[in-house]
Amino acid sequence: MEKIKKDYTTFIIGFLAIIISLFLHNMNLYSLIETKLYDYRFQLRGPLSSFKSDVVLVEIDDASYRLLDEPYPYPRGRIWSKVVRNLTKAGAKVIAFDIQFDSKDHETHRTFNKNNFDYNDGDLEFSKSIDFANKSNTKIILASKFGYEQSRLNPYYIVKPIPLLEKKSYTGLIDHEVDEIDNFSRRYTIFNSLPGDTTKYFSFGLQTVICFLNIDSNAKII
């Protein structure tokens, strides 16, 4: 009788432990603990002292707004074309823009009057700067991303740069995942595919590395 009581008590404790464990799992407590331990392990490790980077970040910051006499978004003809030319002359092997160029330059315009015709095409100027870079063996990478539009026949598609720029450059996906538990980015997807499509599209970072290391973009992904 005493043995049956002990077995019954053990069963109750085990059952309650399972219920509590499932409850804590559904509350994402275990995931939260793991993500925080994951962060802490990186803090313990610290930066890699042997790591040497060949990457230079050109950022749009407060100084940019203060020193550049241009409103944002910056015009491609007067700003970004100069950026490409200057970085190419400085010896950049790859120039990667984490900026969407999926629509026409907002400052492109045509002006007609009786005695004058004025045409300013920022995309054409930017395109010419990409030609200059390509002739100097500097590769240009532009950002693309996944788009979704319910009214389309195929609602999933890729938002690419305008054709004039896309055909002269490489593209990489800037989409990235964040952990649902705290909306923090801890992982980086190196390639992705559209639903129903087996084609693998490289991420922005991977495409940059491929171009920098002169790896064949058509190489088989394993």
C-alpha cells in the first residue's frame, strides 16, 4: 500500500512538472533565458582581437545633414554619383549601397519654355558613375528586398532597383530576421527564396563577400 502511495505521489509530481514546464515554454520563458545567455556568452568572449576588417562604413549621420547642403533623400546625380566616383578613385573594390533605388530619382525633371529646354536626369548620372566604377573593376551592389502585394497574381515578388541601375550592378536582399521574443537581431540569413520558387537569392552581405572574393555568382549552393 505504501509503495502504491509513493508511486501515486511520484506520478502527480511528474505530471505537475510537465504542466508547469509546458506553461513556461508557452510563455517563452525558456527562449528568453536562452537568448539572454546567448548575448552574455558573446560579452564574455569579447571582440576578436585577431579580426582585421577591410570594410569601411560610409554612414548618413547628423554630420551629413549638417555639412551637405541637400535635403534627404539625397539626389543621385549630385550626391550618390559623386560618392561612387570618389570611392572608386580611392581604390574601393566593392561599393555596396544599403539603400533602395527602386523608383525614379525624385529630382529628375524636364523643364520647357519658349527659349530653353532643361533636362536633369539623376538616374542617368548615377548610371554613368556605375559605368565609371565598372571600368575601374569596382563592383557596385544595390539593395533589393522581398515585397508582398495581395492584389497581384503572384503576391510575393522582389523589389529591385530600377532597370537602368540593376543591369549594371549586383543586388542583394536586405531582409533579415529578428527574434520574436525581444525583437532583436541575432541571426543573418545568407540566402532566401520566394514561396513556390526554388531560386536562391543571395543576401546583401553574402553578395558583397562573393563580389569581394571574386567568387562565381553561379556557383552551386551546398
